[in-house]
Amino acid sequence: MGSSLKQKVTDYFHFVDTEDLEAILKLITSDCLFTVETHGIKLTGSEEISAMFIRLWSNHQWVKHDQFCWVEEASSEDIAVRFRVTNKLNGGGIVNKSNCNFFTVRDGLFSEIRVYMAGENTLNKDDD
């Protein structure tokens, strides 16, 4: 696995944690497919993905991704990572989860992000 791809994923999670939507959008294709496989969520394109992140951030005081365990792949277009997610709820509670994301790259940008999430889905398509 190329270190630049690993760095791109690390940057992505940093931008999620720091609520930098503009930087996230610079890492994904305009038609990026973002799925939460464990919860049947499918988002297509920058607009739907942006709305999901805005909901995530408004529903939590903060989110943090750490304890990364990389899955090496011979392809320079795919990478997977297992990690811990810590969410601080607006009410003050802390929720820890173990997730795994699979990233596919096209022309240097993420064209697919597939999320496998333990526990409650925090990446909803709407507020329901």
C-alpha cells in the first residue's frame, strides 16, 4: 500500500474530526458513493455526503477516530482500515464503536467509501 494513500485516509479522518467539510470534499469525487453497509445507507455525490456530515456534527459535541489498524492491499486503488470511533453526544454521554472502512480511489480521489459500523448508526441519511 502506498504511503500517500494511507496519508490520504488519515487526512480524511482528521478532517472529519475537525469538521472541515471543504477539505473532505477535496478528497472525494463529485459522484462518490458513500455507504454504511451495516445499516443500509447509500449516499451518492457531494451534496448527500455533505448533508450527512453536517448532521453528524450537529448531533454530537465532537467525534474522534483513532487506533487505526491498516489492511494492506496490493492494489494502489484500494485501502481498508479498522479503527475506534468515539462520539461525545450533545447530552454529554460518550459512545465508543469499532468500525472498518473500505476506500476505493479513482484519479487520486475517493470514489467509494464503504463503512461497516458496530452499534448505532451515526451517519444517517436524514434526521429520522
